[in-house]
Amino acid sequence: MNEKNYSEMTEHELRQEIARLKEKARKAEQLGIINEFAVYERKALMAQAYMMDPDEFVPGEVYRILGDEGNFFQVDYLKGRFAWGHRLGGELHTEALPISMLQNLKKGK
């Protein structure tokens, strides 16, 4: 299964991959291997992005950044499973975030 790209996986395969990556991240965290933990967490976020509909993200809208509480991201445009834009309140440099890191403010979660 590691040979497949996330874009080629079914939803079931993506769910299995996310669970596998989260388990590896948990083990790395227990062992104190923080850089490995971060890599697995980021890979799980990327896999989650492939289970989401990019059309739900609107250029010009502002979203919460999951895992970075109190920070907000304004989307300029989307390319694939990434939202390109900038964080509010800081330097206005453009960056890309996986759409799985963004949460709609209107949903109130």
C-alpha cells in the first residue's frame, strides 16, 4: 500500500493509512523522537486532505488553523489539496497549508 499516492487511494485505504501514521506518531512521541513524530503527524494531515473536498474552501475566506490555536489563515487560492494564502496578524508572506489544517469559522466547532 505504501506504493500508492494518496490521490490513488480509496477512502477506506486513506482511513487505514491515517490510523497507521497516527500510531507511528504516537510511538515516536512515547520514545521522545519529536522530529519523527512531526513527520508522521504531517503525513496524516496530508492523507486527511485527500478525504476533503477542496471546493469547500473559498478564496478570500478566513479559516482557523487546526493545531495552531488563535491563528487564522486567509486563503488566496487553492492548488490541489493545498490552500495558498497568509496568516492574519503577522508578516504577509504567502504559504501553503494542507486543507485538512483549515477549519471553517462559520461551523463554530
